[in-house]
Amino acid sequence: MRALRDTRPGAGGEVQPAAAHARTALAGNPSDVHGGAVLAVTLDGLSAEASARRAQTLVVEPASELVEATVRRFSSELDAAALATAVRWRTSIPRGVGLGGSSAIVIAVLRALCALHGTALDPARMAELALAVETEDLGIAAGLQDRVAQAYGGLVFMEFGDGGAYEQLAPALLPPLVVAWRANAAQDSGVVHASLRTRLRAGDATAVAGMKELAELARAAREAVIAGDHEGLARAADESFDVRRRLLPLDPRHVELVERARALGAGVNYTGSGGAVVAACRDRAHAGTVARGLRDLGCGTLAL
């Protein structure tokens, strides 16, 4: 993605943007909504970018309630001068398919604001701030997983119980992955999170047990990655999807992607809340076969 350029008179020419990448969960999602655990990795091929410069007032181009809320949250918690900022943003992440598109925009804007205003935020604090923008300021049901993965970057194992603990692992430990999405099958992830959270607050035994099982699968996936056990990671991905299928109603258009990749021999999980999947493959040749099979369904694909 090319750098954003502000060509208005006196605007100061080219501005180096800040970025945040899409992410895919590999196992354990969505147990982050109930103190669980998730293994996730960011996707360098898809990103949101933002640039910021000082201005007379708050300007957001193109207009975005999400971006404006991010600036206002930054201003209220970190630097009041941020309200006199012009922010420009763009994204290549397909929206509404479970790749962390909205959280990537928030993280990119926060990074641009930090650079402009000389503010340092550690990744955990940035993730918490990004979550607050969506949950507290905009009333969107969401979990920490996307924001933590994007704030740290790379391959991240996340424990959300007892205050949280985050561990960065080497992405080179992963087998070849294929991410595929159906842009015409987007859904509101907030609806999924809200429904699940309601059940958990009510003490729904099936939902509570499912969250525990998902967290254990994330831990198993971490151990498999560290041990170089690619088959173990594929199993954890598969079983994470199977738990989700027991817990939630699923869109048949999304399930079809899982079934196609499984039929081709991959271990498969939803990347997030639907519309996109991640397939753990044996090798590069296998990944090519899986990608072609998913493209035959009309999917966009990205190989890692």
C-alpha cells in the first residue's frame, strides 16, 4: 500500500503513515470474551493505515465515526491537543469478515496520534484503549483478542484470565497458512459477541464449558507450534471450529469454506466471527491446492 499523500496547499507534502495489520485467530477464539485464551497471527498482506498532522480543529478524511471516536478517546486520556488534528486513513482489509478490520483502523490511528503528539503506549495499553473506543464509546460488543494481536504484531499467544498474559512467538514456527474470505458474506461481529456474552452472563452451562474447551485448544495450539507439530496445530484449529459450531448458529456460506478446505486436507478455523477462514496446510504445494479450491468458491485468498 502506498504512503498517504496530502496534496492540499500548505499541507506539508507526503506523510509517512502508521499501520496495523489484519489478524487471524488460529485456535481458541472467541474465548477472549470470557477470560479464555487465543493464539493469533497478524497478516502482513492486509493493513489499515493512518496519518496525522496538526490542524485548527479535528478533521477526519474520509469521514468515520470510528476514527473520530479514536481521536476523542486519545484526547480525553492522553493529550487534549489531539482534538486539533487532521487524520487521514485507508484500509485494504475486507470489512465484516472476521479479519479485525475495525480494530486495525483504531490501532493505526492510535499509532499515528502517538507519533504526532510524542506519546508512548506499550502494546497492552494500546489494546485496552482500542477496545474502549469500540465498547465504551460506540457500544460495540467486542473482545481484546484482535487489539492485542494487532498491538503486539506477529504471532501472539494470549491468556485473558487473571489480568492477562501475552507471549510473542516466532511466526516462522507456523506451517503454511491460507486465509480466505467471502466479501459478500460479511456479518456484524458485534452481534456474535453480544449473543455469546449474554449467555455467559446468564451462566449458560454449555457456553461456559465451551469457553473452557476453546481456551485449552489455544494452549494446545501454542504447545504444538513451539514443538513444530504442524498436525497438532491443525487439530487445534479444527476442534476450535467444531466447538464454535456447537455453541453458535453459523452462516452456511461460511461453513462451506471450512468444509472445502477440510476436504482438501487442511485444518481449518474461523479467523474471527465469520466470513473468513484460516487453513493450516502441510507444505507450500498443499497450500496452493487449498487456495485454489477456496478461490473456486469465489473467495479472496492470502497465503502466509
